[in-house]
Amino acid sequence: MSRLIGPNFIVKSIVLAIIGLSLTIMPWKLVSSSAPNQPGVTFDFFRIVENPTSEKSDHLQSVKINERGRSFVIYTDRKPSFSILDSEIISITIEREETRGLKGDYVYKAAFSISKAQKKMLDDFASANGQYRFDFRFGNKRLGRVEFVGRFGGVSETKNEFATFLEPTDSTTLKEIFAPIKNKVIWK
């Protein structure tokens, strides 16, 4: 009988007891770590398709744009080519700038400060997709069309930022769009 209850048996029993106790005390820990993460709102880049007749139309969506008194339709992929979670955004600085040539006409520029890891992924994406234009959105709200111009990445870049002009030219509309993350927005 003493052979059955040796040191190995006692150690194994203690380990099993600790595991069993852990499972009964903290079942919420197992449930929360196995549950899928709740997605945040994302900033998405949808590739604009220049020649929609050459691609399968079930992969495309039409987007109506009203720009400076004229209306037209563009076609984009249904799924974003690249996304940035709102949790990766450190801050967004929005400032109003007068446009060149037209006195009294202005646009809003947004400078996005993002995490270092996200900036690296964005630089890689921009470098590989410099020949395409994208429809830029926050959730289901359009922010404008973007095209990656310039050099991306490299050791000389120290800021984890990117900037773009925003299509909406009304501050009230922009405040509504950015309301879910208003604590990250800086107005200049």
C-alpha cells in the first residue's frame, strides 16, 4: 500500500488538485480568452477600380461621390485592402487649410499619429500599392480618395504619422464622423 502512495503519486495529486482548483475558481478567464475579440471601428482603404468592366462585378461596389457641385460614381472592391483599428490610432490632428488659387475655399487636413508597428505595416502596404488609388473610410463614413505618393519606410523616418486631405469640408460633419474617437482628435 505504501508503494501506491509514494512521492510521485502525491506530487501528481497536488498538481491535479491545483489545476482543478484553478478551473473552478477562474472559469471566466478561459471563456474570455477563447472568445473572439470585439472588433473596433476601423480606418479602411478600399482599392478604386479604374476599369470596372474588366473585373468581376460581384467583387465591386459603387460609391456615389458629390464633389464641388458635381456628382459621379466610382467603383471599389467590397473588402478593404488595408485596415487600421481605431486602437492603433494615437491621435488625429485636424486643421483647416485654404486651397491654392481659390480665395475663401478651404479643405481639412488630417495627420494620423499611429503605433510604430502599424506605421511599418502601412509603409509596406503603401510601397506595394503606389500605383493604385483608394477610397478612405472610417467605419461606414467616407473620408476621401487617397493615392500613396512618395517614399515609405526607411531608417530616416522618425514619425509614426501619415496625413491626407479630407473630402468633407464641413467641421460639423467631420465632428460627427470622428465622434466615436473624439478623445483622440485634436482640432487646430
